[in-house]
Amino acid sequence: MTQHNDNLVVWHGLHVEAPDEWEILQYSRRSDEGDLAWADRHEYRLQLFWRHAPQSPDLSRIMMDYRAR
């Protein structure tokens, strides 16, 4: 049986489904650079950072570098 989670957050085009126990602790309104953080009653659980990229990423090179590790 699949459980449904009502804690779906859509922020600046990013979709994140977090556990129900997590709460948004901080967020940035800026779309060019910022962060979004969740925590439960014990500690930070997830923190995302973003910034606008001046050009599209070179996915071939990224994957080649990743595989070389």
C-alpha cells in the first residue's frame, strides 16, 4: 500500500515531497539564488541551495567526470 504525503512543496520550479514530520524552517524568495531548509524537532534534515547558471550545464562532461571517480 502506498502512503500519500501531503507535504509536497513546489518552489521556483522545484518539487520536493518531504516527510510529514519536517517543517520548512527557512526559504528565499529570490529565484536567481537562495535556499530552502526543512527540519524536524531534532535537527535540520534537508537544505537546498540554488543559483542561476549563466549557461546550460554540459551534461556529457558531468557524467564523464562522475564515471571517472
